[in-house]
Amino acid sequence: MEMLAGDSSGSAVVQKLLDICTPDQRRAIVEKFRQSVVKLSLKMHGCRVIQKAFQVCPPELQSMLAGEL
């Protein structure tokens, strides 16, 4: 998932998935980012995925993401 989110085309796909998926699917996607939030945040396209996750995720997932930063 990290490679997909860090790629220009892949990040667009992941962002769209985060927009349209169910809460359980969203949680599963964000769980795939564990241990790579900082690395994605430092990439040009990966940072957009992390930003989208912060926008669409519930507070407990936002806390998990923020905790890794």
C-alpha cells in the first residue's frame, strides 16, 4: 500500500478509495499505512493521501495517524 500511495497515479486511486469506501474499508486502508505515515508524509504524492485520511477518517484513526507523526 505504501508504494501505491507514494506513486502519482496510485495516490489518486487511494484518495478516491478513501472518499467512497465504507468506514470498515477505510479503517483497513489506513491500517495499511501504519509504520509508514512519516515516510508517506515526506513524499510529494504520499502526503496527499495522508491529508485525505485526516479529512475523511473518524477521530480515533486521526489520533493513530497523528501519533505516528
